[in-house]
Amino acid sequence: MDNEFDIWKDGEKVQPQAKNIKTPDQRNESQFGSINPYMNCPHCNTLGNIRTKPITQKMGISGGKAVAGLLTAGLSLLVVGLSREEIKTQAHCQRCNNTWQF
């Protein structure tokens, strides 16, 4: 049954292409990063099944920001906040599903 939204080209019906469908490997890469072939899992001792990616993690109160907040009567805290951020690496083993950071 044809409807008004069908696409025709040279007398033949064209099937629409599916967009934004990700394979399981593409989903793992977007969530856990790319495979690091030289990394060893500390849990299952597997080599080559580890995905790594850089992450930013909040790490508590920064001493310098707390002092600046006291000196400016809290005005600087509205702009920068108290917590500090560190760049870490998140690793994920595809074999045992263990995830850790270093």
C-alpha cells in the first residue's frame, strides 16, 4: 500500500535509510572510549580488552578558592564554586565489566 510519504526514484520505491543507529561497538566506544591494546585488567588479568577515555572528576574543596571566598566576602564563590576538578582516565574491561579510574 503506497502512501504520500513514499520516495520514488526511476519508477522504483526507495527504502529510507536508517539514521543514527549505532552498533554495540559504537555505543561502547562513546561510553567507555577506545580500546587500549597494551593495558592489562587488574581484576581478570586480560590483555587488550580495555577501553580508556579521559574524564573530569570533582575532587572536594580547593583551599585557594576557600581563601579567596573569605577575602571577597563570598562573591568569588558565586563565580567559581569551591570544588576543584581533576582530569583522570577511566578504564573499562569488556570481558569482566570492571570499571576503574586512575
